[in-house]
Amino acid sequence: MSATHPTSRPVPAATTALSRMAALARAELTLLGRTRGALVAALFVPLVLPVSTSQASQEMDLAEAGLDTGTLVLPAAVGFSLLFAVYSVLVGTFVVRREELVLKRLRTGEVRDVEILAGSALPAVLTGLAQCLLLAAGCALLLDMSAPSAPHLAVLGLLSGLVMCAALAAVTASFTRTGESAQVTPMPLMLVSMLGSGMFFPLELLPDRVASVCALLPLTPVVTLVRGGWTGDLSANETLGAVATAVAWIVVSVFAVRRWFRWEPRR
Amino acid sequence: METYGHEHVIQVTDLRRVYGGGFEAVRGISFSVRRGEIFALLGTNGAGKTSTVELLEGLAAPADGRVRVLGHDPYTERSLVRPRTGVMLQEGGFPSELTVAETARMWAGCVSGARPPAEVLALVGLESKARTRVKQLSGGQRRRLDLALALLGDPEVLFLDEPTTGLDAEGRRDTRELVSALRDGGTTVLLTTHYLEEAENLADRLAIMHEGRFATTGTPAEVTATEPSRISFELPDGYFAGDLPPLGELGVAGHHTDGRMIRLSTHEPQRTATGLLMWAAQARVELRRLDVRSASLEEAFLRIAKEVSAERTRGTSTKEYAA
């Protein structure tokens, strides 16, 4: 057995952060394709829920809030996609990889901690991105919407939403012990976001005090920015407030992950 | 700065590890491993072997003391050390739904200068399992996959935590041959094992750990040198233990009777055996089931475990008196 060649060791082709993350992402994409249940939930629920939002909107006085069915449903669809295809899937991914000791094993190698999390998150994030674009196109067509009047805001909202949901998933995974509990621990944020971040009904229809609390929820700035991208009636102050809220959630999540994320199962 | 030719590739000084709950798993150990040497850590379960290895791998920071691997701190200088080490954890660490080949490809993408995945799979005899999902592998096959991945980057230093646990006899032999071939090629190996004869045959030096400390350390010969040899035989019919020649004069250090079996321990096995055989020849009897064996690691290991349980018993009885 010729196992090593220690004397004439050639300078090895060093890996880069990108090549390492790509290797992890490729494996994780294969795994995503093999977990049917998670995949179905991730791909189809965000396609179905906007329909119920759209039906509910028939009974609302949207005009009072300066909205129509399209500008209510499209941002909601983006929110559903972020919650189901990105956030909830990634909580499961992080927890299961930890339970399988994959994270611990990866940490013995050259991959840095942030690369492990980012590389593993990439397939779900890209799935979410593709789904959001598809949903936006679908809504625009079916609901006969005009072109977005401030597309940069919509892009900003979508990208910050993707990063935020991946980071929040890692935070949730920090406090989730097993793969089974990972089915439950994403629920609170998902429910709160659906009810309080303007996905089923616009915050404008809520009492002012409740609405101002809801504005601080993590997905509210995402929905606000995407909606503003279409309506174009977001003031500079409102835009700044939404961006600041989104950034704050991302910063807090990253801090929480660095502080509390567990790389090994509790024994 | 490749100045270490024969120098110490692993250097450990007064190493301590304390877990969150306050449990002190490693209580001040010091040792070093030279390039191209196999160093084995032995010990009972919970002796602190894995806790020690994890500090050397850089998975955790020590509570106190110093670790240097290839001249660097494996925890704070991770990026300098990791490309040159290979690690096999005590337990798996692979996504169960990936195939063997997919797992190896993923790892190869994370290792600088990785060898072709097929090559390392062949090295551990897993080439026929390339398309099998990890969850369908046997425990032994998983160990071999783990070893293959540890070898992907042609590491200068290998950390193997129980590399042969779960393998059948043939698999253990293959792994040992592979590890000693790696050592002959200049790889430095630190391993833990439950198999004493494995450490005895494979390791250049070893340490027996107990409760976070080194109970003894040295070459296998040095560690067993202080242990007595064992002689056992069955008393011939019609004879009693008292009929044997005075055991002290034969150099016997200890003896006990087990039914008709006599078991002796001696530091002078040749003198004791000669005396016994001459007595048997003169008495014209046969010493059935005669067995003479020089000390092995097992004796050293059992003695340490026994001293410990004696200490424990004393510890508890003192407490009882106090109460």
C-alpha cells in the first residue's frame, strides 16, 4: 500500500471559501432532493397559500389602504416562500446535520464555521429565490398587475429576506434539539409572521398601536419593501425604517448564532 | 518554515479541559509525538481520551495548558493547521442520505490537494460501495469511509479516535496495516483504541489514561516491563498446593488457587518455570494446561483499573465512616 509521498509533497491546490461552499451546497442540494416531505412543503405550500390570501382580500376594503388584490397577494407570496422554502427547511437542515454529527465532522477540516452554515443554506436560499421570482411573475400575470414602479426596493426586500430567513433558521436551530422538534420550533415565527407581517391582511387595516408593533416583526420590512416596490408610494422615511428593521434583525441573528449555535448534539 | 525533520509534531503541556458543568475531563497531561511516530491513547471509558483528542484536533480550546500541532495552536491558528491534518472522529458524521461517492466528493471539495475520491475509497476497500447510501453501510464500513475521508488530503498528522471499533477481525487487520504503512511513509498518527493488543503491536509509544491523567506512558515494552509474567497449570491428581516447592524460592511474586488451577505471577518467569518443571520431572507428574506468558499491556491495564477501583472503595468507605 503506497499511502503517502511525504518527501516530494507537491504544493497542494488550496481550496477557497467559494470552492468549499460550492462542494457543501452541491451535497446539500442532493439531500434536499431526497427529502420528499420537506421538498413538497417547501415547493407547494407557498403556491397554495397566496390563493387563500387572494380570496380573503375580496372581503377587505383594500382601497382604503391604497392597495389592490395584486399588491396584497404578491408580497404575501414572497413572504410564504421565504417562510416555507427557506426558513422552515433550513431549521431542519441545520438540526439534522448537527444530529448526524456532520457539522462536528466538517469543523475538523478546513471549512470555516460561516462557510459550513452558508454552504449548507445555499440550495434552500436559491430555491426560495427562484420560487419568489416565479410567484412574482405569476401574480403579475394572473392578477393583471402593472410593472413595479420601484423595482430596486422589491429586490432589496427580497434579498434581505433571504439572508434574514437563513440567519433566523440558524438561530432557531440553536434552540432545537432533535429533528422531530424541528417540525415544531419554526411554527411560532411562521404564524406570527403570517398574521402580523401583512401576509393575510395589510397592517393598514389594524389599529395604529398594533400596527406599529407589527412593523418591528422580522418579515414586515420584507413585505413592506416588496409591496413598496410595486406601488411606489413608500416615503423615504418609510423605506429607511424598513431597511433599518431588516438590517437590525440580520445583525441580531448573526450575533445570536455566534453566541448560541450548537455544533454538536447535547449528550 | 519546514524545520522539523524529526522534531515533535505534536506537543502537549499541562493540558486541561473542563466542561460546562464543571467536570474536569483532562487534568494536566503532557506529552509529545515525533514525526513518523504512532502514539496510542488507552484508557477505560470516560478516561478522557476523546476529550484530549478533540483538543488536539482544535475542536475546543483547552481550559489551561498548551497544544501545538506542527508548531501551531490548532484552535486559534486553525487555518494553518487544518490543511495538514486528517481527522477521524469516534462516531460518523455523514449525511445518511448521501452515497459513499457523493460523501467523498463533498469532502474532497473541502480539502486542499485532495486525492481523487475513488483512490482513497479503494485504499480502504470501499470501491464497490460507491453507489451505496451511507445509511445502508454497516458500522465497520462507516468506519472505513471515515478513515478514507481522513486520508483525502494526504495529511502529515492523523488523528484517529477508535479507528477499529465496530470492524470485524479482517477489517481491523486491514486498518492496522494501512496505518502502519502510513507511518512508514512518514505520517504521524495519534490514535485511541480499546484493543490493547492493537496498541501493543501498532504503537511506537503509548499512554494509559485514567480519570484525565496519564497513569503510565512509554513504549509498549517500557509499560509492560514492570508487570509480572503469568504462569498457570493444573495441579496433578493426588497433589495439593502444599506439595509444590516453596514458591518464594522460585521467584514467585504472587499466587492464587482457582479450583485445581494454580496461577502464579513472577518477575523471573524462566527461574519460576524451570523450578516448576524440575519439580514435576522429579515427581514424575505432568503439569496439564501449562501456560507461561510474559506480561502484556493487558496486565498493566488491569492493574491500573484495579488500583483505581481499590481507591474508589477506600473513598466510599471513608465517606461512610464520616457519615
